[in-house]
Amino acid sequence: MTIQDIGAIGELIAAIATVVTLLYLAAQIRQSHRVVVASMADSARDAQSDLARILGSNAEAARVFHAGRQDPGSLSGGELQQFEALAHLSLINIERRYVHESASDIDEAATWLFSNPGIHEYFELYSQTFTPKFRNHVARLLAGMQDGGQ
């Protein structure tokens, strides 16, 4: 066996090792992606649970949220701030679900939420705090609501 033969065997072993390493890395990336997606889905469920817990355990917060959904102008300054925080939490929840689920999965909840004038008004005022992709989806959803309502 010559030095060239030994070199060729070494190159073959290196090539096989490279392919095995790439397959291992691909598997690790896939596993990491699954963990991140699951974690983000948990985060979205946590946000939904937080809102339900706040509204379910605090009658005043529930009253403010429900009144603000219909007419934010009827709220006092402090109540309006509380409504805006709860509205933001509601919209963050919808946005998180939008990121992790298909758009059609959130449309029913988003349509209900945006059918409330106070939520719609809040989103118009603070839409820049949400991602452009989510804002575009909401714009299409609202356009569909207007077309369906005419």
C-alpha cells in the first residue's frame, strides 16, 4: 500500500465523518426547533391563562375590560389605562397564537375581539407595537369584516 492509497483512505474516512456530522447537526437543529416551538406555544397559552385569571379573579378588572371593549370613552383615566393594559394582553395573546398556529386558527377569536369597538380603537392607536406581519393579517381580517358587514 502506497502513501497515495493511505491518503485516499484518509480522505474517504474524512468525507464519511463530515456526512455523519452534518446528519447529526441536522437532527439537533430539528430537535431544538421543536423545543422552541413548544416553548412558544406554552408562552401563548400562559398569556391566555393570565388574562383569564385576571378577569376571573378581579371583578373590577372584568368590569373595566368589558366596558372598555364597548366604549373606552366611558372610562375614567385610571380605568382607561387598566383597559389598555388588558386590551394589549388580549392582542399579544392573539399575536402569539398567530405566530404559532395557522392564521385561520386565530381568525374566529380575532374577529370576535375586533368586533368590539374599544379593541379596534386600541389597535388603531397602538398597532405599531405589533409585528408588521400580524398588522397586515389584522388589516385583511378587518377588511373582510367590513365587506361582510355591508
